[in-house]
Amino acid sequence: MTRWMTCREFVDFLDDYLARRLELTHREEFNDHLSGCPPCVAYMHSYQESIRLGKAALTRSEATNSRRSSPASYRSRTLPE
């Protein structure tokens, strides 16, 4: 039987859990906690969604910046042909 993880411990180790950096024992505690704590399940899903949205925003921002940094692409968008 594994020890019951607190919600605070869950939050503290969430990144390691998602990155699969937890030892098996801690991972079991995490899974047990998830099976009995709907608020932490919801928190984990919102955390994952925040990461996904952040990565998407960075990807769009990097694409925009690369277009802005190219003089040829700038001229093609601003000068009539």
C-alpha cells in the first residue's frame, strides 16, 4: 500500500510527474492521489492545457519574428510590385 500524497505534494511534483521523472514509488502515490482527488485531476488538466497554449503562442511568435527579421519578406509585404 502506498502513502496518500497531499494536494500540496501533488502540485509540487506535477511537473516531474508529467515529464516522467518520478521514481516508481512516487508515481504510484501520484496515480493513487489522482484516482481519489477530482480537484487535482482538474488542476493537472488545466496545467497541461496552459503548457500547450504557451507552446503554441511561442511557436506563432517565433514564426512572426522570423518573418519580421527577413528584409526580403518585409519588402514583399510593404512595397508594391
